[in-house]
Amino acid sequence: MLTKLITRLDFKNYQFVLALAFAIEEINKNPDFLSNWTLGFDVYDDQYRAWSMLKNPFIWLFGKYEIPNYTCMRDSRSIAVLTGPQGLTSDKIGTLLGLYKFPQITFGPFSHVLSDYHKFPALYQMAPKDTSIATAMVSLLLHFSWNWVGLLNLQDENDSWILAELKEEMAKSRVCVAYEQLISIQSISHVLEAMAVYNEINKSSANVFIIHGDNGKLIELIVCIEQLLIKGRVCIMNSQWDFTMKRKYFMLGSLHVPLIFLHHHEDVSGFTEFVKTVNPSKYPEDIFLARIWFLSFNCSDIESDCVTWDNCVHEASLDCLPGHVLDMTMSGHSYDIYNAVYAVAQALHEMLLHQTEVQIMRNRKRTPLSPTQLLHFLKNIQFHNSVGQQVILDEKRKLEPEYDILNIWNFPEGLELEVKVGKFSPYALHGNQLSLSEDMVEWAIGTTETPHSVCSETCGPGFRKSPQEEKATCCFDCTPCPQNAIANGTDMDQCVKCADHQYANTQRNKCLMRTASFLAFGDPLGMALACMALCFSMLTAAVLGIFAKHQDSAIVKANNRTLSYILLISLIFCFLCSLLFIGRPNTVTCRLQHITFGIVFTVAVSTVLAKTVTVVLAFKATSPGRRIRWLLVSGAPNFIIPICTLIQVTLCGFWLGTSPPFVDTDTYSEHGHIIILCNKGSLTAFYCVLGYLGSLALASFTVAFLARNLPDTFNEAKFLTFSMLLFCSVWLTFLPVYHSAKGKVMVVVEVFSILASGAGLLGCIFAPKCYNVLLMSNRNSLRDFRDKKPTRRN
């Protein structure tokens, strides 16, 4: 049985012939395989011209007369044909072979065009569909953190679907296309097309570009890129480099770094030893082998017409040839040929067994083997080859391929060694599909570090990405995170806000726990204010004691002793209520703070108002029988205190009933602290209480101011005027300062205002009286006052 091999013969492709011969010899030596049958093969050199490409198939289909649909070569016809690796060859020949259902197996790259069953019903592709090539390439980009990549693709139907999948996979992984250059097959060698590629690559900041396409179609483009001296770029491709085409350009050194994805396959044992034994004496009918021998081993000086090989280099062998001329290890395409031969033999074996069964059961004569019959068995063929890999011809049942990643070592110059540096397996767990030895990758000459290919530098912790207008998503600016927000990773789209009980550190990359902060008694400021409150309270109590001791003195009696007692007691509570503002706030203290403050200060101010009204009534009631005198005698001014206090208590009750104060936190005023404070609840109620207190103070000040010039030795109107002036000044100053303060400072301002206003009342009203009572005793009796009165008249 004959098998045809149609390919373009050159030194590099001669390995295809060796792989075919090796597989057929293995099969013929196997006694359990195709017993009583021997396989053979013919090799045809492929020509790219249309008629030359179809001439050989016409000859072995219809004989030397080349008459379609007629042949006398029934016993010498081939059973199958292998074509490749160029897709164009398989396409042209496949159209002819499909008409006659003649089995055709291709060993080139997988082509979507050839997978059309209606156009090519007798064609099978050995190469699996590259369903994972896009994922594999993007995994390599992510491994090196390359997110700014150029694309160079051929404008043909076979590459368009891979380009779409590659762009989709890049978008999923946030890898951006820096430029996309589609090159037509017809103009690939055109000078303008080459210059366009050169300009696109060099003007871009991307240091990585991907070339995808059929090896044969990309040969001229690769050579063109080498000639244009594109230095330092990393080239990722899916085709093996043809060193015979670009060898002379390697004299310039490694201009860019190739990383090549090839289908993974195990080494077939015995192939290298077989190649070493091949020579023209063993295969005298192989004209191309003789040509290799003549050109490579100095056999061209043979004088006689009789061909002998004694004048060649002693112990000449194909393994003496350089790797770029003939590789001793089986290539991917040769591996496909090896499997294709075994697939044909396996299908032929099953077909012979089937014919034998039919012959025995139905007692029929053996029918001649026909290619059409073999086609049915090829479709269902499935077996494991000698290295244990499963071989399936049906495209729908084929497994996804694994990929080897190759790098070319060219140091020292001329080495041109393909080195496997990694592998991609779609069957591994996600995240472990790519394995790579970075230390084995040889980058461009003069470069030791891994190339960098990004549109924008990585945004470190504490920064977020801010997209640039009208640019790809990989192009961005790095913006610092706002206050109290962090970014603890790189290239974060958004900053994460810290929780309320946390705060961002200075670098904005970590949330730290806030420490609770409030005006505590242990703080220096809190301790000072608490001491001041206690001191003023004790001082007020001392004044109260002095007044109680000298209650029968003229000064104490003359200034309404009862009102003075009420005022002093209310001032004691005013000073003590400031202690409610110091310490850790809780629900009880928050509700008592401003309620107590409002009520006790209302009592104090209303007492001052009552004292002022009493002074005015005392000087207006000089005529007997007047109503004003009756008001004074009846103690009507004393009703001012309960009435005013009742109004304030009503306001405070409304405040507590509608929206009472509560414990709250402030996370913004002090960095790194969470301030615990009392929220006033209803601001309207708070300002009503404060406003009512202010109106009382203003009324007291007005009445006292009007009575400041009334004559009498014991007249305290001036002192009341100054005390209320100081009181109003303190609280008028309090309002703007309080609203501009934050955190604990607000509490300090409030406590200080309470102490200052209370001290003002105590000092301005009672300091002169205590001075007279304690130091000017001669002025503290009515008798002394009457004795001095005539003297003044005289």
C-alpha cells in the first residue's frame, strides 16, 4: 500500500520525509500489525503555481494520460495522501481529492478553512484546534506583568478568529492593545507595508508585540522585521522560526527576543538513531538525500559516472549537519506525520479485519481496497501512539493541546539554539497552567533585566487609578486616596473607606484603630477645669458663709439678703454643673449637661434681675401710698425667679420630650482619634434654651444700666451692671468660638464660658460687699452711716 507525501522540499523540510520513512519502517517491522501487507510511500515536491500544484495529483489519480475519471492503475494506486505544512497546498489539492472521496490528512497548522466538511469531505487535520492559544499567550503576558502589547496579524480567514479570541482574552485580563497592524498576504513584502509596520512598532511605547499566523506566510515578515533592526522588543509568536531564511541576519545579533508557542509532544524514541543511519547507500532512490550528501560532505569531485560514496567525508552522517539545516529532534510537524501514518495504518488494519469477517461470514471474495472505504474507518479512528499520547482524527473529539514555550539562544552569535523555557497546560488548575523558567530566557543582547511593557506605571499602595481621557484602560494616572480611605494593593480602581472606629495612616495603605478621646478628668486641661470649678464653688460657699455670719449687717440687709443667698447657691450649682461636661459622656450626663446648665443659670440670672428690679423699686417708692411701694413691701420681685425658672423648665422639658441629647462620636476632628461627645439632639431646643437665658441676661443688664446712677451708699446697681455686662460679653464671645471649635475644644470652650460667666457674677457682685464686710466694718452699720451724714451736710 502506498502513501503519498506532498510538501515543499528543502533542507529544513527533509525531516518530514525522514519521519514518514521512520513511521512506515516501524509499522512494517511490527508482525502484529498489517500482517501480509507492506506500506510504501511516494514523495512529491510541492509547487506554488496552480497547475504545477495539481499536476502530481492528476498523475497518481488518473495515470500518465491525465484523463479525469479514468485510470488503469488499479493495483498501484495510493490509499491516502499527506499534505502540508502550507495551508494553501492542502486547500488546492483538497478540493480535487474531495471530489473522489480520497483520504487526505494534513500536518500543517490547524486551519478553519480546511475544517469545512462540505468543501473538504475527505480531509482530516492532524493539528488540534488552537482553542487555548489566546489563554496561553495572555497567561505569559500576565506572568511578566506586560499589559501594553502590540498585535501584528495577517488578513486571512484563518487568523481572524484567533485575533478576536486573543483580544477578548486580553480585555478580560486588563491587557490593552497598544496598536493593531493587519497585514495583507499580497502586500507582505511591499516596502511601504514594511515601513508601516516599522513605524507602528517604534513609535509605540509597547515593548512587546504578538505575531500570529501561518509559518510560511510570516517568513517574509519576520525577515523584514529583522532587517528593520527593531531592537529590544519581545516578540511572541505561534510559529517556529525558519533559520534558513533569516540566518544571515543573525550576524547582527539578537535584535529582539522571540518567545514561541508550539504544540507539546513527547520525544519519539528511536527517531534520532534512525536519522543517524540514513545515507544514500541505504536509500539509493532518494534523489534529495543524495543532493544533501553532495552539498554537505564534499562529494562533488567524483570523476566516474558510477555513483559511489567513498569520496565523501569519512563517517558522514546527517547528525553532523548544523541544527538550522536539519534538526535531529522530531519537530511538531514531523510528529503529526508520524501520527498520521499510524492513523492510516490503524484504519487500514481495521478495514482489513472487517473485510476478513465479511468474507468468512458471507463467503465472498476479497474486494480490492479502495480509498473511499478507508475514509469511513479514518473518521472513527482513536488510539494511543508509542509515547502514550491519544490520537483522534475527528475534530469534534480532539483534546485541547498543550504548548511548549521556546526561546532562541544566539549567544555566542550563530548558536541559534531553540530552548524550551516553559509550558502551558489547559488541564492544570487555574493559576498553575503556566510554568516558566525565567532564568533560562535569553533577553536581547545588552539586557539582563526583564523587559518592561506598560502604558502607565503601577499605582502603589495609597493611590488609586484615575483613567486618562480617550485612552485605553491601561493608561491612567495615580491619584492619592482621600482622607480616611486606603488602597492596600497595587493598581486599585477605588480606595476603600476605613470603618468609623478606624483611620487611615499617613501612607493611606492601612487602617488603624482609633483611640477614644474625650475631656477626661485625668487630662491636664480637664484636671485644670475641674480644679477651677471646685475652687470657684468653694469660694462661692465661703462668700455664702460670710453673708450668713454677717446677715444682720447693713450691707447684707440692704441688698435683699434672701436674693443674695439664692444667687450664691445658684452660682455654686453653676460651677458644679461644669463637672458634668468633663469625663466620658454617657446617656445620663449628656441629658443633664445642658438641662442643668440652663436651669441653674436661669435661676442665677433671674435672681440678678430680681435684685435689679428691687433696687429700682426701692428708689421709686419714696412717696407713701403709691402702688410701687406696695409692690416692694409685698415682695413682688421675688416672684420673678420662679416665673422665669418655670419657663426655662418648660423649654427643657419640651427638649427632653422631643429630641433629647445622646452620646455621639466624632471621627473627623482629630486624626487617629474617635471623639466621644454629647450630641445636642435638637439644635432648635438648645438655642431656645440659650436664647431665653440670653434674653434674661439682656433684660437684667438693661434694668441695671438704667439704675446705675441712683444715689445711695448701699446701691449695688453699678455692680449688677458690670456683672451682666461681663456675663453677656462671655456668652456673645462663646457663640462664634464654639461654632469654629471641633472635638474636645468645643467642650473646653463651653466649660470655660460657664466658669467665666459664673466667676464674673461672683466677682462683680460679691467682691465689693465682702470687702466692705470684712475690711470696712465702719461702713457696715447704719449708725455709722447716720453719724457721717451731718458731717457731709456741714
